[in-house]
Amino acid sequence: MSTTAAPSRGHAARAGVQKFGTFLSGMIMPNIGAFIAWGLITALFIQTGWLPVDRLGGFGTNPATGQTWTGLVGPMITYLLPLLIGYTGGKMVYDTRGGVVGAIATMGVVVGTSIPMFIGAMIMGPLGGWSMKKIDSIWDGKIRPGFEMLVNNFSAGIWGAALALFGFFAIDPVVTTFSAAAGTAVQFMVSNGILPLTSIFIEPAKVLFLNNAVNHGILTPLGIQQSAAQGKSILFLLEANPGPGLGVLLAYMFFGKGAAKASAPGAALIQFIGGIHEIYFPYILMRPLLILATIGGGMTGIATLALTHSGLVAPAAPGSIIAVLAQTARDSYFGVILAVVLACAVSFAIASIILRASKDREEAGDLAAATASMESMKGRKSMASSVLGRNAAGAEGAGGTATLTDTEIKNIVFACDAGMGSSAMGASVLRNKIRAAGHKDVTVTNQSIANLTDTYDMVVVHQDLAVRAREKTPSAELVTVDNFMGSPRYDEIVALLDEQSAAPVPSDGVPSDGVPAKSEPASEAAADSNGKQVLRPESIVLAGASVDMGGAIEEAGRLLKAAGAVDDEYVASMHERERSVSTFMGNGLAIPHGTNEAKGHIRSSAVTFVRYDQPIDWQGKPVTFVVGIAGKDKEHLGILAKIAKVFGDREQVARLEQAQSVDEVLDIFGKVNA
């Protein structure tokens, strides 16, 4: 019998701070675009900006009223940004209803104060969502039919008003006092030259993933207040300066060894240009003494900023040199650039000494171990693992099948643009393979990228959509394919599941318990929920007339329209979908369908089938069969699964190539009116 050791108090405390920091970051990060917009408007239009405009920057006198122009800068920082934070915080706790109440509650701390109320918003927003959720639970299921809207609207309104008053009278004075004290402390540190000492805490916190609690909980709100008063703030660069991390990676480029040396150039590009600082954390974890390099670099950068009186007008997120320069105050370019360069130089010098002095410089395998250690501390999958893993594999050089991930895979989603065509087919193929291998506890679903959430263990997506999928699911393992029907990555996924399974399945598909894995019957019906045929005889063409991809899409669209399933707008969206990402599936099959936004133009589910005597060039891929799809309310998924099974079987594809009648095609796909 094996036992699992309880987590240490230190680990639990760190995890708690990480969770708190992640929650704070969750309120700020979705609204970074608004912060950037405010920063750009401030940098351009205030009196000391690049293009000063009194009506936009809020200076000068309005001749009609004799009062100073309100401008955009003041209202945005006073009202827009705190309300966005409050709404986001409430929504994180209790969806849209919580967001609305959180925004109302935030308004109570926004008015009547002379400082931007960001900390107050980060308190009142989640409080509004949480308290509204608790109140709703009191009468959940007890409201008489017909009175739900009345109760919901008035309860949110009454409670929101109460929280706004509470924020105005109770929270506002407390936060104002705290902010004033914190601002005084920061100014004291700047005036006495001790602000660089904060790097002693900030740099180790970054590697331990505790930085969000400090950066987004304290530094960003205080920095915004300082920027509003002075036009810039040094606080935005205490954590975001890309110089210290770049210095460490450059040292590995010159004095590293094995996979670490080989992967350092790519990591440096991602860190410095992309702004993803966590990419360099594993390099420090391999040699913990290197934390001295980032501390030294961070202190140098902060001291340079203080001496040159430089700063940013708004947060630089992500911490890319591009974001840093975009938010640099007009009079601070020299100081900011110098701070980045000197921070990098000092960090590089210290890291080089440490690496050269190490008698047992890192082996290639240490990078993977350090990355795994980082993910353990972070508590979730890291982008660094996939990037550094690929680089390390390239450094090793030798062949062999790479392991996709060390995370147990239980929940797989196949994603595409619309979530109804390509993804449904690909999911069906992968699901059948996984079922045949006996992995009954692994689920495979399909979804549109727009509706993805970061709750999946693995995301399978067309290679052209990888960036969008990664943005939605940063914690999941990402697998890219270019052939939906016969991608070799499917077999790699099954092999991975075999490795992770406690009871591997023999190649005959019979698990160790002797019970064969279930599969869908070959004659599965392809009809919608009302019994209406989805693939009808008149929608099958054995000799298509088109000679190119555009004509084939139009031909499939005309058949769908003739079936009464779609209108002209949907057909137009089929072309738009193809311009976004190819619907080529492999094995000579393409399944053109509309975009996610065009779902409203689907009247009923329908599928069409067209075979071409001469293969059509489908963005460089030969296509013999074009299956047009219009799916309403997921009614088309049954026949998509059937199509996937047919085109996954080369014998069935050969039968389709030789079919002489519509009935033969219907027979291959199964009875559609069963």
C-alpha cells in the first residue's frame, strides 16, 4: 500500500498565495487592453504629451463654461478602468449577474475620492459577485413560475445599491488611507534610494510564481495613481523589466551546455520580444544561485530608472520590450532603454561567472527536470514545457517518439473555428481510436475555439489555429494536426494513453478485463432528432461539375440551399471559412461549412455529397470527395461520426470511388431513415 505525503505548510502557503495572485491577475489581465488604451491617450494628448490636445488631455479652459476641459484621460482612469475591474471580479465569482452587481458596488468606492480606486474595485467587485451568489442560493428553486425575472432584477438592484452605499461609507475611506500610506512608503523608498532593494523579494517571487499578488495587487494600482498624478511611474517596471531574464539566457547561450545552451536563443526571443518571462524560470531552477543574477540585474534597472527619473505611463503587459517602449513616457526613453540594457548587462555578467565557475555544468536532461519542477510549483501546465521540450528534443538529435506530456489525459477536446464540422469529424476519428484501445475513461468532445475554456487536459487543433487555441487554453497540452482523418498524431495520443493507463490494452482492442471496447454500430442512423433525413438522395452527386476549390464550395452550398437547409449568407460564409482555415480532412475528403457566426442562417441540418472524377486542388491537397455540412443544434453530429468512420477506412473510400449509384453511396454511409 502506498501513501501520499501531505503537502508541507510552506508549500500550502505558497499555493495559497499563488491562488490569490492568480485571482488578482484574473481581474487585471482581461482589462490590460483598456489600460494600454488609457496609457496611449495619456502619452499622446496630455499637456506634456506628444500631441497635446486640450479637449482630449483635460487641460485648458472650455470657452463655453469657463471650466477646465474634462478630457478623456481623467474619466477613463476614474470611472472606466475601476468599473471594468469590478465587473470582471464579480463575473469571475458569479458570471454576468455577479459582474453587474460587482460593477454597481464598485461605483460606491469610485465616487467621492481623489484617487483612482483600483484596490477598492478589486475588493468590491468579487464581494458583489460572491454576496449575490449567496443571496440567490437562499431562494433557489423557490420562486413561483412567472416571477423569476421580477425577483432576479429587483434583488440585484436592491443589493447592488446597498453595496454601493457600503463601499462609499465603509470601504472608500479605508482604501484611500491605505493607498495614501502605500504611496508615501514608495516615495520614501525612492527618495532614500532604497527602492532597488525590492528586487531582493520580487525576483525570487517571479520564479516561485508569487509575483502576481505583488504586481497586480499592489504595484499596478499604485503605479496608476502615481502616473495619474505625475504622468509616469517607476513601479510599472519593478517586475516587468525584461533585462534581468534576458541576461541569464544570454549567459546560457555562451556558457551553457547541452539542451539548455541549444534552447536558450529561442527562449531569449520569446522572453524579450514575446514578453513571456516564465520561459527563463527553468534555467534559474537548474542553477538556483542564478537568482543572484536576476536580483543584481533588477536592482541595477530600478536604480537607473530612479536616477534618470524615468517611468512608464501604464502597465507593460506582457513584459515585452515592445510593450515597455509603447508605454514609456515621452521624457523617459533614454532612462528606460538604459535601465533595460544595464539590467541585462549586470545579469549577464553575474550569470556568466556562476555558469563558468560551475564544475558540473548542467546536462541536457536537467532542463526537463527543472521545467517539471517549475510546473509543480506553479500548480498547472506551463507554456515553457512545450517550447523548451521541443528545443531540448532538437538538441538531443537522435530519433524516437517524443512523449507529448506528463500530465494525465482524461479530457480531450477537438477544436475548430465553428466547432461543428472539422472538429466533429476529427473528434469522431480520435474517439473511435481511443475506444478501440479500451480507454473508456477518456472523453473526446468537439468545440469551437471561441467557446474553449481552460479546463481541458489536451486540445487537438488544426495547425493554422494553434495560436488562437493556445490563448484560450494555456494550461492544456496542445496537439496540432494538418490531416483530420488520418493524422499520425492520433496514434501518438493513443500510445500516450497506453503508457498512462494502469491496464494497457492489447493490440486486438480487448482490455485486460476481457470485455471488448464498445464501438458505434456500422449502420448508425444519420437522421436528425425529428427523423428527417440529413443526407438525402437528391443531395448526392457522383460526377461533380466544378474544377477548382471555389467552384466545389459553391456547388456544395447550392445543394445545401436546394435542400432547404441554408440561405445565401451561409453559402457565402462557407467561402469565408475556407479563407480562415482549410477544411481538408485527409484521405481525399474536404468538408466545407460555414463560420461560427453563420449558424443563425441554418434552417435545418443537412449534408451533401459530391464526388469528382479529377481531384480538385484544395490549397495544395488533392480532394476527390466534397461533403457540405450545415448542422443545427448538433443534429448533424451522428452523420459526421459516420462519415469520419467511412473515410477512416481505406476500403470504404475505395468503395465510394467505385460507386455507380446513389443507393450505393447511401448504403456505404448506412441507412439514413432507420
